Amino acid sequence: MLVKDFITKEIPVLKNFDTAEYALALMEDFKLKHLPLLSDSAYEGLVSEKDLLEIPHLSAMIGEQVLFPPVSSENAH
């Protein structure tokens, strides 16, 4: 066997309605620490295993729970 026989060309993606539990299972199955999050085929961000483990309920949908608002400062000019 060759290395190419073990490498997948398809990376799984997460949707807003997926649960943290499902996302962690995908990461374990594919041996990944990060997965892209898509909304209507548009890239929303990269979800890490650490992000998912910080969600209080693994059965919760990940969409709003792993996306963070942009950082802004009141004193920015």
C-alpha cells in the first residue's frame, strides 16, 4: 500500500445546525482538530476541537455557539 491510499481528498464540513457531538465525532473519525463551518455554502469560520469542548451542552447546535463577534474598541479611530 502507498500513502495516497490512506489520504482522503474530501474534508468533511460542518453546518450551523450540526451538533457539537456530531462535530467531535467527525473530528475523531477523520483524525482532525479543525473543521470548516459553512452557512448556505459560504465559509463562516474554522471550528476547533477546543471550541467544541467549551460548549456547555454537546447536543446544542454549533452555529451561534462557536462564532464569535468581531473584536472592536470604543477608542478606535
